[in-house]
Amino acid sequence: MNFLFVTTYDLKMNSSASLRNSSLINGLINVGMQVDLLTSESIEEHARFDESFNLCENNLGEKYYIKYNNKLKSFISTKNEFKTNNTLKNNVKLFLKKIYKKFSVIDPGKMNVKNVDELRIDLSKYDCIISSSDPKSSHLIVKRLLNNCKQIKKPIWIQYWGDPLALDITHQSLIPFFYLKKIEYDILKNADKIIYVSPLTLEEQKNEYPKLKEKMFFLPIPYYKERIYKNNNKIKEKYCVSYIGSYHSKYRNILPLYNSFNNTKNLKLSIVGDSDLSLHSKENIEVIPRLSLKETEKYEEEADLLIVLLNKKGTQIPGKIYHYAGTNKPILIILDGDRKEEIKEYLSLFNRFYFCENNEKDILKTIWKIKNTKKEWLPSPYLRSEQIAKQLVKIIDGKEPIK
């Protein structure tokens, strides 16, 4: 089966979406599929460009790159944007971005959609096209491709969604919910099949769009590779706990975890990621900004325990949970949000994770319990990229729905 995988977010961008996309692509290739890529050109000046995110491009077939128009390119963030720079030009640029986010529905990549016409892609050689969001503009690209396609038999179109559109908790738009739903419905209705990466999101979307529910399926996120670390039994002065990922206060409450390490002995906490908070490093707490994938893997290797924090609300499950399941490390999920019990019930099926409530007492109690438990872990066989790719092919063939 031949696939065209479409994402308007360059795979070398340091993001959970890029990790998810690369993992699925590798899985498809490893089970014998041919995968070509359609994406945006790389911008090395972008704040999140990360060469170590080149996880699948060497295994791909043909690659098509959409060129940015000048208007969009000037709108994209650069490495300097996340540093203190109070020049008038930068301040105006940041202000305009905030305004855009307040009154937009689709990401700025929609300005690039018509540029796909220049590529003259022959769709007749593909059995299936997968458009992956975020960004949502990926779906608009495929809609244009298929609208321009003159052949009678068109490829199957799979829409692969991370966050939904109307129910996205990170959405900053002031656009009314009913209008967001209309936009989302107009995108979804064109797909042959729609895949979500959270079973809770799947059920919510079925409720929101009952006319489309027969098209909708769930597929868990595969991890990008197995990581077997050999330092588990290494004698250390302190038990090392790592939280790696963004923790913006609007979406995740990291303060109980941070505060629980205030007066601990024989424990060390590393927090790595972007945030709007100004947390400070202390004697046994290390706080550092987002790092490259290669650098974060060093923290992953040194950790005795990996921690994931659920969102304050919503149905989405952090992708980090699935990627950590590819290691031989214990994983603690800190429960939070209005759907935490349902998420816990689902994740418990993997028999791979520890859980605790998001308060200082329970966090510390559970960490000590895990520290004193001599249990060996292995990567979850259920979340291997090849396993997930096989399930995707079954969905495409209509042979077996995902429960």
C-alpha cells in the first residue's frame, strides 16, 4: 500500500506532533508500506527547529516541500523570539501574533495552502493520504489536492487528529464555539475515515458530530523507538525524578510536584520544558528550558522515575505517556482534570503506569513507594510503532474497528 503523509509542520520541529507523526510513519514503513511525505520547507531559524528530530526522513520515499510565501515566513517565530528582546519590531510582531490567535480558527499555515498547486503531485500512485494535525492546515492542504484531482478513483483520505478543533483546550481564539464547530464539521465531512489519539476525545467527537460517527476511530500513539537503559541498578546519591515537557499554567498545574521537593532528602527533581511560570532551581530541583530531543534523552536515561502530568481539563492524553512506554523506566502519571478517572481507567489497561493525585502529599508518598519497589519494566508491546501501523491498515481496510 502506498501512502502520502501530509503535515504542514516540518518533522524537524521539536513538538509532540512531530514525534507522533514520525512514529506512525516509521511504523508504516516497518510493516512494508511505501510512504512519501508532503510538508513545509524547513526553517532553521525557527525556535523549535531541532536536527535531532530527524527520526524517519531517511526511510521515506519521495519528499515534497511547500514553500512559504514571504508573508507567512515573516510571521513565523525565530529563535530570538523566546529571549528578552524589547525592540519595537519584535514587540509589534508579538502583538500581531496575539491578535491573530484571538481571531483565527486555523493556524497561519492556511496561507500556504494554494502553494501546493506548484508541486504537481500525481495522486494516482497513492492508495491512501493521511493528513495529520496539529497544525489543522494539514487537512486543508489535502482538501485542495483532492479537489484538484481529475482522476475518477481518488486515494482514501485519513484525517489523523491530535487535538480536536472546537474542543481544543489550547485554542486561544475568541471565535464563538458554534462557529468553530461549523468549521470543524466542514473539514471532517470530507474525510473517508477520522482517527483520534484519545478514546475520550473519540467519544466526545461522536457526540458532537453524530452524522460522522461511523467514520471515527481511535488509535493510540506509538512510541518512536524502544529505549532500554542500563543504569537502572546504578547506585546513586539521590533518586532522580524527571518531568520533561511543557507546563504552561493554564493547562497543567506543576506546582504541587515542584513544591513536594522543597524539603526532601535523597531525591532530585529535574523539570525540563517551556512554561509561563518562573520556577527557580534549588538544591535538589533543577529547572531548565526546552531542550533538543537528543538532550532530553540524556535526562530520560539518567532518571530513575519518569513523570507525566495530565491536563487541567479536556479529553486529551499527553503523548509523552506513550513515548515513555517505550522505555524500561517506571512511569508515574499525576492525575488531574475533570476526566482524570476515565483516563486512569483506560491507561490502567496497559499495566504499565503508576498513578497519584496532584497534591504534594500523594505525589511524595507515591514516589517513595516506587523507589522502594524493586520492579523491572520493559517497553509496552502494545504501543510499538509496527503494532499501531497494523491497526491503522485494518481501519483503512474496514476489517477491524479499534475498541
